[in-house]
Amino acid sequence: MSTRPLPDAEQQCAALAEQLRPHVGRETALIGIHSGGVWIAERLRELLGMADAPGSIDVSFYRDDFAEKGLHPQVKPTSIPFEVEGRHIVLVDDVLYTGRTTRAALNEIFDYGRPAKVELAVLADRGGRELPVAAQYNTWDVTLAPGETLVLARDDDGRLAWRLDHE
């Protein structure tokens, strides 16, 4: 069991908001990837004072490994409460790893229209890319040991915190 300290996820959200602030305009909208990315997108909306509620995407049906993984028992419907066409979309996720989740989210976003621009914001980038995907906004580059997984959790008060799981 690793005893390394993990960063404060709430402080990371504040840092991510400050990275985004100069790039957020009237046409900017947030879309979070279920579930951690949705929580972060909600927090960013508050911190940035954005009017539109963030959208949420569950990429389960768009994954290229859907046949291998099957349907997760807690699949959530996608909800994008704004027009995607011509918007500056900031796609938000908790951890960027292989890039496959991001690719699946992009496929789904384009089913709703053609945004003017899509950027990626994450709290943690753990490397290990299998696709040419990079985050424009990131607060933490982390290397994990084999068998370790980084998990973002939300407590009953809505506070976000990291946990390190072992397979």
C-alpha cells in the first residue's frame, strides 16, 4: 500500500479554474465526463461564474472496448443543456490516461453538433497514452505503479478527494 501524499483535489480545481479563466468567454461551455469530470465541471462553473450549467457525458456506449468491458451497471444518460454548434467546449475529466475515454467523448459531442473548438481540462495526467490526445489544462502529472489506479471521490458534503486503489 502506497503512503505517498496525494494533492488536495479542491485546490487542484481552483488551480484549474485559474488556468482556464483567461480562455473562458461567452461562447465557452463545460462538458464533464461521468463521474469525476462532471463533479469537476460543476466546481469550475462555480469558480468561474459561468451562466450555463455544464453538460455531462457517459461514454460507455462510445468506448472502443465496449464489447470487452460490457455495460457498466451505473450508466448515466448524456445531458447537454446547451447548443454545441459553434461553441467553445471545454471537455473536463478527472484523469487522462490512454486517451480512449476522451476519444469516445469527442465522438458523442459531435453527435450533438460541430463545436468551434474543443479543449481538454483534467486534474491528473498519468501518461500511458494509446491515442494522440493531450490536455490543454492540467494540474498534476503523476506516475503510478503497476496495479495502481487513481480515483476521484466526492463525500456527502460534495468535497472532492483523491484515493489510490490497488488491483
